[in-house]
Amino acid sequence: MGNQKISNDLKDAALRMEDRGYTTEEILDIAGFSKSTLSRTRRTKRLTGSVAKAPAIGRGRPRVVQMMDIKYLINLARHNPTLFLDEYARRISDAQLLDISLSTIHRSFSRVGINVKHVQKLASERDPIIRADYVGHNMTKFTKWAYYGSICELSDLMQCYSPVLITHSTALAAQLSYA
């Protein structure tokens, strides 16, 4: 039959049957596995006290992120939980000199139980330069409002969006005062 997964319960039951006086042939017929499997099960039980195979240690590809790096990420997440994955990657690259992919950081957080539901790749509107450029282009909608309202109110409105726009509001105020 070969290469089958035999449950530990079935192996235990076979050894209990042996203790109760069943013959080897009866055990093999009832359990449905080979004589060598029964022999291995006896030997494993005698050596380890359990019929379960020893867990495979060191199989698979070794992880890039060591426990020290994961602890650093956890401390960052607890200190500032609003960071995005690429910000975590940048900080660990600066501090630990380790380039880690965003998916590796996500898996590391998931393994230790940190909820990464809201953690996502940095959106372009969070970039202050791109945001200021976007707001600057769309502020032309508000220039007509400046004719109806006061320049001071327009200046206050623009300060709410970005410090870069203060220069726009100052230039606009200068243009409107000459008009």
C-alpha cells in the first residue's frame, strides 16, 4: 500500500490490541497496514513513548526575517499603529539594513497576531507633495469665491490644505489687490 498517512489513534489501537493478546496477523487484518508499519510503531513507542512521528525541523526555506527583526516590527506597530506596510519596510531598512518585501512584513504581522486589516500600501494622496499639487490644481474652483468673499477667508481656507498653498494664496491675494 505504501506512502499512506496512518493516524496515531489507529497505531495506538493496534498496540493496545497487541497488549490484549491479539496475534500480529489479526492486528494487521483489522488495522489494515503492513507488518513493517507495526514494527516501526512498536519501535517508535518504545523509544519515544509516543507513536507519533517526530516533527520535521528545519524543512523548507529559511526565513529572511529573524526574531529580532520581528520584535522591532512589533515595537514599531505598537508605537505607531497607523503606519503603512511600505513605511514599516522603509524603517526596518534604515534601522536593520534589511530589505523586506511588503508581503513578508504582512505575514510576519499575521503570525504574531497583529491585525493588518487597515495596513495597506501607501496611497498617493498621503504624499504631501502630490497632495499639494492636487489641491493646487483644484483650487482654481475656489478663485471665483475669492471675488465674492474676502481674501483673508480664502487664505485661511488654503492654509487648511497645505503649507505649500500659502504661497498660492499670497500670490492670489496680491493679484486680487491690484485688480
